[in-house]
Amino acid sequence: MKDARKDLMKLISSSFSELSKGQKLIAQFITTHYDKAAFMTAAKLGERVGVSESTVVRFAIALGYEGYPELQRALQELIKTKLTTVQRIEMTSDYVNDNGVFRKILRSDMDNIRVTLEEIDEETYNRAVDLLLNGKRIYIVGLRTSTALADIMGFYLNLILGNVRVVSQGISDIYEQLINVGEGDVVVAISFPRYSRRTVEAMGFVKSKGVTTIAITDGPLSPLLNYADLSLYAKSNMASFVDSLVAPLSLINALVIAVSLKQKNKITDIFKGLEEVWGKYNVYSDKDRNGV
């Protein structure tokens, strides 16, 4: 498969003169309506343009792809950072209907987890676990829709390690929260399309201070990679204007659990103490336990 980082539009432009009449119609439609084409089947795209499904497949091969699914994936990579929320809403109406939305969305999330599992670099994952375990202080940066991911990761890691801080937008500026980062610290930045510019800038800021950095993002096109020592990818392909955070959350869960397993004795003592505190101050409801 061609490298997704290459500009697909330039590829289509440079190949245009060599395409057949029907293939040129496909090229023109994709160039103008790439946001819609990215989620069309080969048959649907052919029907929309007025050519056969086999012509669509031959078009993909003419561009150098092994088949239409690879071209479609390249299109989906292309649109990740280009679609506005309004365009995502319009895309959703074409992609699902009222009767199929539940199954479509859940299947899409399942696909994101499956692809993440298939493509994860376990060596990089293990190195990230070691960095979290051995970091002097851990800072986690995740803004906008990634705020929830950062909060969950920070909450559990801090219970285990006790040296974790979640950097958030609020009264204190992000740079003020990161001003004291230094040697031995680890900064984890979390961002998915549409990437938060503030997160990318924060990553650049801490990298200039010589801090070890880990990016949790969707792939090699992410701007976080410009400042990351390690990168972990989780798929977040959206089937709607709502970002899919299922696979990223699964990856974060895996990191937290791996860290906890290497701190088993410590975490057992920690949670014994927490259970006493939770019981004393009625943090959790006992309704289910006692049946009242």
C-alpha cells in the first residue's frame, strides 16, 4: 500500500492524464467530494459517478493501490484533519440511517479496537510502561475531547504512582503548569483528529526542556510526532461528528494495568487503605451490596 502520508490529491493529479474516461470521472468526484467518497463502498461510488464497481477497483489499482479498500483508507486518513464538524454531520447522514445507526457505530468502534490491536508495536508499548514506572514526575496533557482520556489515565496512574499530574485548561495556563518539568520527568500528550493545537504546542515546549515525551495519538500523520520520543497509536476513525475514543481508552487501560501489575505489592497496600477511607466516609453506595 502506498504511504498514507503522501498527498493523495497530488497523486490523482499526476496520474490523471493516464486514466480512462470512466476513471477520470471517479478522480474528479473524489477531488471535489473526498469527504463523501471516503465512506462510500466501491459499488456506491461507481453508482454515484455512473461507472461500474470494477472501474472503481481498476482506478484504485491505477493509482498504485492493491485494491479499493486501501484507497478508501488513504482517503479516510486524508479527511481526518480536514473535516469541520458541519461536514462530519453531513457525512453521518450519508453513512448511517435511523435503523442502522446503533450497529454501525458499535461495529466501527470494534473495528477501531481490532486495528489498534493488530498494529500496536508491543516493544514501544513496553518501553512506555517502563518510562511511566521510572519517571520522576509524570505529566499528562490532553485537551478538548482528549480531556476525558487524560483525566482517566491521570486518576488511576496517580493512585498507583503518586507522582502524576494532569495538565488542564483552566485558571492556570498550561505553560505555568509545565514550567517546572525537568530531567527525569515524563510528559504524555494525548490528541486525536482534529488535533488540539494547544496540545501540540505544549509538547514542543516541554521537548525544548529536554523532557522525555510519549504521544498517544492515531497514527504517523499526527503533529505530536514532531516532539515525541515514543508514539503509541490507537485508531479513532469516526462514523459521525462524535470522536471515537473507544480504542484510545482501551490502550490507556492497558498501560495502566501493565503499570499496576509491576507494582502489585504496592498497589495492594494502597487499595487496602483506600477501601478503609471509602468505607469510613461512605464514598460508594452500599445499596447493591446490602440489598437496601
